[in-house]
Amino acid sequence: MKLAIKAPTTTTMSTQAREAIVDQLRACKTKEQVLAFDARFNLEANVGPLYQVICGFLHDRTISPALAAKWLKTLLDDRETQLHALSNH
């Protein structure tokens, strides 16, 4: 029997860690800055992909729906662009 090891969730993250992530995202003023943070976060963090963390913040009401939508739209638009580019090759 395999034991599943789960990554920490937003509810198990410390308040300081959650606030630091939100502060860093809020500091991103351009799409490029959000995407750079996403890439760095996904490499360095052990809590899952950034989009899941943002969804967790939204679920926990840590951030406003408008703010979550802004960040998630940026991430999703980038993913769509990447998929479109791959399908054209």
C-alpha cells in the first residue's frame, strides 16, 4: 500500500506565508511580473502550483474575487497562448 504524501495546502500555511505570497502578487504590476512570479513560485514552493494557491486563497476568502480573477486570468491567458503556440507547430 502506497502512502500519499500531500503538499501543504493554503489552510496549513502560516498566516505569514500566505500574506507574503499575496503581498508579492500585489506587487506585480504587469502581466510579465505575474508570470515571472508564477514561474519562480512553482519552482521554489512546496505547496502546489500558484493557480491552486490562488484558488485556495479565494476559497478561504483571503483575497477578493476581483483580485483572484485578475491573477487567474493572467495565468490562464498565458497557458492558452502556450497551448495555441504548440498546436501550430
